[in-house]
Amino acid sequence: MRIGLQGRLFLSHLVVMLMGVGSFIVISHAASHHLFSGHLDQMASMGRAVYAIRAELLSGFKDAWRGSTMLSLTVGGVTAAALSYWVARRITQPLTEMERITHQFAAGNWSEQVPRSDIPELARLSRSFNCLALSLQGVEERRRELIEDLTHELRTPLTIVRGYLEESVAASQALTPAATQLLVRETRRLERLVNDLQELSKAEAGQLPLQLQAIALPPLFDKLLLRFEGQITEGGPQLSWQCDDDVAPVLADRDRLEQILVNLLGNAIKHTRQGHIILRAQATDNQIWITVQDTGVGIAPDELPQVFERFWRSSQFRNQIHNPAMVGTGIGLAITKRLVELHGGCIEVESTVGVGSIFRFFLPQA
């Protein structure tokens, strides 16, 4: 039979009490007779007649000592036992409450928290436990949201693919070139979704290795704008870049930095029909701020906090969802944010509906 923490604390208090009381009894029993006998001898030397009743006095003293010792041992033992039980229960009660709440968490009930204890050590443990519970609750909520969003994102292309294939089988006819092209586009969308999810998972787990090096921004900006010029339709936005003359190189992974800028520029092009898109870089202290500014449809103020969440799309984007060229995975900005953070930077956004958006982030100077 294993003894629990409360039983161990109770027994430890009793053992300590009994050791103290036992030491008191042994020492007092050995010394009290000698001290009392010496006191009688002192009284006799002063001329008092105590020899006739010396034996009777010693016997009475021993009886009184035994009685008082038994009484004090009984009262002290009961008091110590009650105090030990109270202290042990007071210490173990928060732990027992933690165990109960842990079972509630395991059942999916995150509403309860461990009450604060008057004992400093247990109070710190309670705070840490509650912080852990809140963190786990957030993880669980994000997991459920991810599953719901992923299910929604997978259902649409899979439904399209299945519908065309079933129609082809039912009609015993080969797919038309247009249907085949649509199926290829949907399968590529599924592939991009899976690849982006894998990339985001690695980024959030910190498993993306970074090959940091000094990167000059003007040649990189030239390369990116040349890459995107072919995607701009006639009458579309004008692409340009601006950079301070004395801007220093950034310390970054070249491939990941290109991925960040491709995501931001790609989003700007999707949401900007006309006007301009400007890529800027400027130095501030030991940081290089890179900005992508567009004159697109903009983002509503109530949607800005969700911009970097998985599968988020603006209301303006959802209104354009019928256009296949506009359909993305909804994970690009989440990956972008995590990549910037892996470089030790931070990304932020400003936007006004009908005016445009400004995405800016900083990276350390090389």
C-alpha cells in the first residue's frame, strides 16, 4: 500500500513531534530527580527538617512528574496530530484541486482555473498551471480552427474534381479540354495548399534552417519587379521600387526573403487593379524596414487583426472568388509573418478601404 502525499506529510509532522516529546521526556526524567534531590539537600543544609520525609517527597515528585508528563503527552499528541492533519490538508488541497481540474481539461472543459493558494510556492505553481492551461486552450482552439478551415479548403476543389469525373463516367465520354484544364488547376491548388501547410508547420516549429548572409536590396528589388511585370495586365498598376542611397545590406536568408517579398507583392497585385505598387527600403538604427505599398481595395479595420491568420481572406477577396486567378491558399501571409519572425524581425500592416494597404517589416542590418 502506497502512502499519498497528505499521509506522508501527516506522518512526518507526527514523527517530528514525537521525537521532540521523546527527547523532552528522556532528558527531564534523567535530570529532574537529580535536581529535586539537590534542592532537598540544600534545604537540609539550611537547617530545615526534610530528612524524615525525604523519601516521601521524592516519591510524590515522581508520581506528579509521571502524571503531568502523561497529561502533557496526551494533550500535545492530540494537538500535534490535529495540527499535522490541518497543515498536510492545507498543502495538499491545492494539489488535489489541480488533479481534479486536470481531469476537466482532459475532458475538454477549459473554463476552470486553479484557485490561488496562500502558500507562496503553491501560489506560483497555481499561476504557472493556469498559464499552461490557457496556452493549451489556445493550442486546442487553433487546432480545431485549422481542421475546420482545412476541411473547408479541401472540400471545394475535391468536389469540383469529383463532379467532373463522375459526369464523365456517367456520360461515358472523355473530358473536354476546358474540363481537363479546370481539373489540372484544382489539383495544382490542392498541391499548393499541402505545400503551404507543410511550410507553415515547419516555420511555426522553428524547423526551417536559415542560411543568413548579407543581401543587397536594390538588385533583389530589380529581380522581383522584373519577375512580376509579366503578371500585370494592360492598364494595371505600375510597379516601382525606392531605396535610400546609403541603405545597408540586410542579414537574411536569400530564398526566404524572396519568399516573403513574393507573397507580399503577389497579394498587392491581386488586390490592385490600377494605380501603383511601390517597394521601399530605408534604414532605421540597426534595422532595415522594407515596405510594400499598394493602391488596392484595402482591408476593413475590423479585419486587420486577422490578416496574418491561416486561411484568412478579406471580404473584398471573397467577392472576387469566382475569378480562378484570384484563388490562393490563404496561408501566404501566415507563412510570411513566421518567416519574418524567424529572422528576428516583425511585420505590421496599415490599410484603408478604397485607398490601399501598407505592409512593412524590418530585418537586422548586416
